[in-house]
Amino acid sequence: MKPIKVAVYGALGRMGQTLVDALCREPDMQLVGAVDIEAAEKQLPLPDGSGTVPFSQNLDEIISAARPEVVVDFTTATAVMPAVRLAAERGVNLVIGTSGLTSDDIKEIDRLAQAKSVGVAVVPNFALGAVLMMHLAKIAGKYFDFAEIIELHHHLKADAPSGTALSTARAMAKAKGKPFSTPEGKASAGRGEQVEGISIHSVRLPGLLAHQEVMLGGAGQTLKIRHDTIGRECYMPGVMLAIRGVVNRKGLVYGLETLLGLE
Ligand SMILES: NC(=O)c1ccc[n+]([C@@H]2O[C@H](COP(=O)([O-])OP(=O)(O)OC[C@H]3O[C@@H](n4cnc5c(N)ncnc54)[C@H](O)[C@@H]3O)[C@@H](O)[C@H]2O)c1
């Protein structure tokens, strides 16, 4: 079987570099080009020493020169939509990991993917363990009336609560069909952010990366579901799954759940 030709958009970033490295080790993938606004050379040396690939600040140039089947985006929110419009127009599939897309962006991506018959995966969290944590929390939440979330991240994280914690709380309430119960008369700033009856507590400390614990409580028992991200390489199996997924389907797929067969 021929390897899937992949270009990385945002190749000099923390995720981009981890992905370039991971692609070189994946037998069914071939890194054919790289793009970054900070690109200073025309070729990017491969970390395994096996050669170089075309490198540019311009995605259009790399699509023409390297003919990737999939572009993987780890840039910034403002760079995503121009890349989606260009890739869709050129018939190139996309995997988008960049955070900060609006619901209007998602609607436009969906429309473009269908109109241009390309596969696009928008994946807010590539960590398989985090996706499973949310899935298990949705199942468990049906059997408990009280739940709280403690999310712990490094001190440089821009947002609080984290997007994953907010999505978890909303997904748990949706699966349950109603908000969770809150202990009466206990509302105060110290109880954290309230989302669908779930208190979300945000810890920010140097030394942490990304961690989340969902705690469920009922009479005489608690259940804890916890995920810990220890290194950026945890995202790579999810990125590879999304790359393999978009070459085989047309239209938008949101999140890894569908590709993992969880819904
Ligand atoms: N979906 C997930 O599981 C997941 C996991 C980690 C990070 N992220 C998200 O991925 C994105 C990247 O994260 P990071 O830590 O690698 O950030 P980073 O700042 O280290 O890297 C971003 C890279 O994109 C490049 N860039 C910015 N604008 C560009 C443009 N217009 N054209 C080309 N290149 C451009 C920058 O030069 C930089 O090298 C963020 O939005 C982050 O939140 C998602």
C-alpha cells in the first residue's frame, strides 16, 4: 500500500515539530512538505537524517510542489480558515488541531468539505485517553446526580476553565438529558465555575501539563475518572488516526469519537 502523503502547516511550532518527528517513524505516512510563517529556508531537514522536504511560508506553494493528500494544521486560529479555503479549493484533505475555531468557522468548514468533496477532521483533543475519559464520564453521569471536575494545567495556559472541561460538563449533561444537581445553599466563588450543575475547579501550576479528573458522587460512594497528559507525543496516535480517517471519507468529521467508533 502506498504511504499517505502529508504536509505539516505550523511545522516549527511545538506540535508541528512533534508531528514532523512522528511522521518520519510512521510506515504508512510520508512527510512531503512543511509550512511555517517563520520558515527561513526552502528545505526542512528531516529529524531522522533521511533527507529534506520542501519548506515554505506559503501553503499554496507547498500544495503545488509536494502534492500532499492531507494537510495537518497546528498553527493559530487566524491562520486556519485561509488554509481550509485554499486546501478545499485544491482538493486536499485536512486535519485541524488548532484551537479557537468559532461555530461559524465549523459551519463554513462543513459546507466547503461537502462542496469540494474533501475530508476534513476538526479535532479539539487528539489524546485518545482524554477522548475516552469524556466518553466514560458521559456513561457514568447517567447513574449519578452529582459531579464535579478538577482540571489541572501548566501556568502558561491562556484559558480557564479549559475547553476540554467545559465540553466534558456540557456533554455529560446532554447525555443525562438534564443538568446535574448542586448541593443546596453552597454557592460561592470558592466552588469554581458552574456549568450544567457541575462545578469546574481550575488549577494552574508550573510543573503540570494537562490533567483532568471527573468526580461523580452518590449516597455512600464516589467514582473518579482521570486522565493525565505527560508528554506531547500522547497526541500523535490520534493525529495518525485522523489522517487515515480523512483520506477515506468526504465531509466534516468533528472530534475523534466517530473515528474511534464511540458514537
Ligand atoms: N487538538 C489538540 O489535541 C491540540 C493539542 C495541543 C495543541 N493544540 C493547538 O494546536 C495549536 C498549535 O499549538 P503549538 O503548541 O504547537 O503552538 P506553537 O505556537 O508552538 O506553534 C504554532 C506554529 O504555527 C506557526 N504559524 C502561525 N501562524 C501561521 C501562519 N499564518 N502560517 C503558517 N504558520 C503559522 C508559528 O510560526 C508556529 O511555529 C494551538 O492552537 C494549540 O492550542 C491542539
